[in-house]
Amino acid sequence: MTLKPTGHILGGWLAPHPPHLVYAENPPQNEPRSRGGWEMLRWGYDHCRSKLKSQRPDAIIVHTPHWQTTVGHDVLAVKRLKGLSVDPIFPHLFRYRFDLQVDVDLAVSISDEARKIGLTSKPMTNPDFRVDYGTITSLHMMNPDWDIPIIALSSNNSPYFHDPKVAQEEMVKLGEATKVAIQKSGKRVVLAASNSLSHIHFSAEPNPDLPEDMSKEHVFSQAQYEWDVRMLNLMRVGDLHGMLALLPEFIDEAYAEVKAGGLVWMLSAMDFTTVPASVHAYGNVIGTGNAVVEWDLTKQMEVAP
């Protein structure tokens, strides 16, 4: 008897979510208008868009730091969600009318698998749930057509309440649960960690009259830049062991947003692949360090015996 092939992960993306990127693009869903800006990062996302067009995954799963849950890990499980998402810090840049489809079956399965290995998790079934701007920004920049079902995972606040090592170990378990759910689903899935790298930012917009004034944009500090490049170089050569060893120090020194757990969750789901990552773009938004980074697991499949 021929068994149905198991589901698998096609790849993972570090997909930063500064709302400025959506603002600069002037999509019809976003009310504010701009004169452009942050082109290097936006053009970096073009690689992701073309890859998704060619791969046609069954779903995109994103872990977001801006849907925070104090208890456990919630998984978005409402078939269709529509509404207005407003960035609480930058409402003049991001007022986005979203309309998205969710893969409820896979979402529920992820939550089920998480509970099986001792995590606290539940499907989020509120039909009036307002999706956070981190989820929307990353997914819009990856796939502005919104023609691929999505799943969003909340960021449990354990990285901020407990020892960072303990918190990241929980993200490893969540990644394992995600992988098992995907395998059981038979689906082809892409993962996204919605995170910036260094996350020290300006306390005020350098030019309030023109937020997209690129003459005012730069990294917050040289030390922050050097940390970002150090971590990206380790990703580029496939040295995840070295990168993960430095992660606690990186989080402390650069206030890295990956502290929220999305990167470790994604890498865990991908079995901490040694496939070298492709850094498609690096740039700064109000001083923070952001990179569009791809792990293409189809390369790993091609060389498998």
C-alpha cells in the first residue's frame, strides 16, 4: 500500500515587521500615503515573493512578538478574519484593512501537538480578533496578494519573565510541535519569524514631517551594527551552533527582538538545519537592525540520499 507522503517545511524566513515598510509601499489596504523609502529592505522581500509564487505552499506560519500571551501559546484558528489593524506607536503610518484566510485544521493540530509535549496552548477562536501589526506586516511583505492561507502563533511572555535559557527551551518545544503537526497534515508549509535583529531605536522620529526621509535613517550605534553583522555571518555559513551560543549575549547587548522566541521556534521546526542562509537584505528602520533572511530547505531535500 502506498502511504501518503508526510508534510514538510519548504523553508523559513526571518521576516522583519517595521510598519514603515508597508507604509512606504502604499498598498491599497493601508490608509496613510508615503513617498517611498527603505527600498533595500523592501526589495529584499521581492526574493520572498517570487519564491512563494514558484513554491505555492499550502500555508504560511508566522510567529509574532506583537500578539503577546501571558499564559501559553495561542494559535490563530478562525477561518476568515477581516478588520482594521492600527499600529499603537505609529498610527500615522499603519492603518491597514486586512482580510485573511486561516488554515484552521493545521492551526488546531499545532495546538494539539504542543499540549501533547507539555506546553500550554489553545486555538484562538474569537471571530472579532484584531490581528496584530507584526503578523500583518510580515505576511504582507512576503505575500501581498494574501492568496495563501496563514497561521499565526502568539509570543508567550516567558522570555521576559524567566531565565532566557528556559524561555528559549520552550520555543524549541513549540518548534517540535509545529514540525509534527505539519508532517501529519501532509502539507507543504513555509515558516516566518517576524523579528528584527538589534532593536534599540530612536526615541522620536528624526523628521516628523517626512517619516520616510532616508537622509535621517541610520543604525542606532556601531556596536549594534556589528552585532547584527556577526549574527548574519553565522547564518550565512550555516553555523547555527555558533549563532545559538551567542544568542543570549546578542539579546542582552543589542536588545534583539529575537528574544521573543520566533527565530528559535522556526529553527527548531527546521531541525536546526545547517543549510547556509541567504541574506537578501539588511537595513535600518528608526535605528533598528532588520534583515530579510531565507533558509531554503529544498536544497537540503535535493542532496538527501
